[in-house]
Amino acid sequence: MKRIIIKVGTSTLCHAGRGPNLRNIDALARVLTDIRNAGNEVVLVSSGAIGVGAGKLHMAERPRDLQLKQATAAVGQCELMHIYDKFFGEYGATVGQILLTKDDVDRPTVRKNLVGTFEALLGLGVIPVVNENDSVGFEEIENEHQIFGDNDTLSAIVAELVGADLLVILTDTDGLYDSDPHKNPEAKPIPIVETIDERIEALAGGVSSTLGTGGMVTKLTAARFANKHGIDVVLSHGAKVEGIYKAIAGESVGTLFKAK
């Protein structure tokens, strides 16, 4: 049995400003339930609240105003969990929602309670769905309710929090490349990264998602944090979710960031 964290980004979950990508979500629910059925423990860290909310509210593009973003996230989070409950339920899995701010992890008492909640949910066979609590992350009170800034970082923190064996980050590329594959068709994938050094960081400078808040730089930050805590990280394509099977089996898929 392995404890596996799967992080899925907005670019996988949503069509560009036009609501949820139901094909990808269905595949995600099927594969994660199958992995759980094989005896593993699974935690899903999910972006997409603002993207799904924008679709629900028939917005032409992702909102830019802070309060409008948070209102959209409130609508989207409800809709996203409804979709997850429906799709995971079709495959016989139960999901439970956990919304976090950075304070929740940094405060020892709350952190201890969080660990207990995760352990109880996993013990019941539930797949926890974790997201940042965007609706309370106002700039004017960020000293009281600190935010993570991106769910790549959140996924690594959750992986450390629950003592995960593996973190899989799903994105809109097949891993880390030697240049931006969105711009350079000759870009070559990098299958294994032993150490995230300045050379690797330089490769990530121009690679970003078109929909989400986190680009390749945030994924390297998450990988470095997880590797430091003994957790392997695999970066792979969200539209090829079956690659998670290979990641769990130790086979080559996407880019593997080796734990220290």
C-alpha cells in the first residue's frame, strides 16, 4: 500500500473559460478510484474553483478583481465538489472536502487536528479533495489568513503533512522539457531530475499554464519541498491520467524528481 497525493490543475479540469472538462474529470475519477481499490490511499489536491465558477457564471474570461475572484471561487468550489461527488460516486468512491489556508498548517494545534482528519478519512476509504480556501484569503487580512498562492505548493505541503510516498502533479505538458514545449516543437523531455539546481530552474523560467496560476517554476518549488522531505515527485500530463499507474509502479512517465 502506498499513500499517494495527486495534484490536478485548472488546465486539466477546465476548458478555456468554458466550464469543466468532463472527459478529463471522468478519467481522473476512474483512475484514482481504481488506485484506491488496489489498496492504496489517495488524496486529491484540486485547483479549478475559479475556472469552474467562471463557467457556471457564464463569464467570458477568468476574473481579475480580487473580490470577484473569490466570489467566483465560492460558486466554483460548490460546483466542483458536486461534479467530483457525482463522478467518483459513479465508480463507487466517496470524496470529502478539506479547504486550507497557510495558517492551518503553520499552527501546531490546527496542524495536529488536520493530520487526524486526514487519517480518519483515509481510514474510512474516503478520497479527500483538498483546495486552498480562496474565499477567505483577502489581501487586507492576509496576516490573519495567509494563503499559499498556488496549489502546486499546497500539494507538496499536504504530501509532507500526511507522510506521502509519492506526489504526482498533473499539468498541461508531459513533464519538464529543455525549453517551453508550447513554443518550441523541438523541445526535448527530461525524464529524471536528481537535483533541482540553477540549470533546472533556468529551464522552467518561460514555461507556464494558460489557465492556472502556477507555472513550471511553482512546480519546481513544490518538487524541491517534497524531495527534501523524502517524497518522490512525478510531473506528467493531466490529459493522460493513466500515466499515474506507471508512476506508482516506478516506470518512466513524465519527469521524476528524485527524493533526497
